[in-house]
Amino acid sequence: EIHERLVGSEMCIRDRRWGNTMEELLTDSKVKMQKTIESFQNNLSKIRTGRANISLLDHISIDYYGTLTPLSQVAAVNVADSSTLTIQPYEKNFSAVIEKVIRESDLGLNPVGVGDLIRVPMPPLTEERRKDLIKVVKSEGESSKISVRNIRRDYNDELKKLTKNKEISEDEERRLQDIIQKNTDTFIAEIDSMIDVKEKDLLTI
């Protein structure tokens, strides 16, 4: 869509400040907004619900022969039932290491080794704890929305400078700002949707 809007227009003139075409400037702003969304998603995955979900352990890494390595690369993580995860290390000698890392994480989990398998029960959440976590989710979401809006502001400021320097016309500036605003609205809506989904998960007993 962006490509179709810009090909053949004066917006493909090189910008001296960015060293990129206007199309690349728009793409860059969108990529930064997308990274904000991904960061928010990563933060949400660390907030556990009362149900077992393997994404809960996505950010867990262990020292694998001197290299910090994601848990998913050194063990198979599965859902045993609605309240239990199981971890099967690919190398038995790493069982104790994995248990220790999970226990010392900020997830509030207490893994238990059963033979070669590690079981990770999900402690039930109290109503008060659920409400507290929902507040955290909404706060994280609001911070992410502010980040997206700040990206919009920064790129709109750059466009204003380009217009002032006569590098693009006022019409071009408005057109580019419209595209940036549409991207902003899309990402803000996505954040709101992610908040709603997480809130429903937290409220599900």
C-alpha cells in the first residue's frame, strides 16, 4: 500500500537528513511501532494466568556450556494439563540447572523434578492477585501506546522539518502524516485487543 502511494511521486527524492527515500522513512516508523508491539507481547507473556501456557517460559534462558540459551532450545516444553507444564531436557545433566533458573525467576513458580521430567505446577491465583495483574497489564499497555504515539510525533516532526526546508511540499507532508496516523491507529487498536485478551485470561478461573 505504501509503495503504491509513493512510487512516481516526489516523495522518492532523497532526504539529506535521513539518507532514505520517503517510503523508507514511513517503513522505518512502522517497524519501530511493530517493535513496540512485540515488546509489549513479550511483557504480557511473563504475566502468568491461572492456566498452563508454554509461552510463560519463553523468556527463560539457561547457561548452556557458557552461552545463555533459550529454554526452548535445550528442552521440550509441553502442557500436561490445564494447571501443569512439563519440561523434558534434551540432556539430563541440565535438569537441576533448569529447575533452579525457573525457581529463581520472577514467575513465582516451583518446578519439581520427577525422574528425567520436570513438572511445573501453576499456583492458583487469588481474586486480589488477578486484579493486581490486570492493573499491571493495563499499565504496560498504556506505556506501549505512549511509545507508539511518541514514534508518530518524532516522525511528524521530521516531516515538518523537511517541509520547512522545502524538501517536500505541504501536501506531501499531510499525505505522509495521514499514513503515519493510520499506522498509529492500527497499532493502538492492536494493543487494546491484546489487553482485552490478557484480561479475559486472567479472569478465567
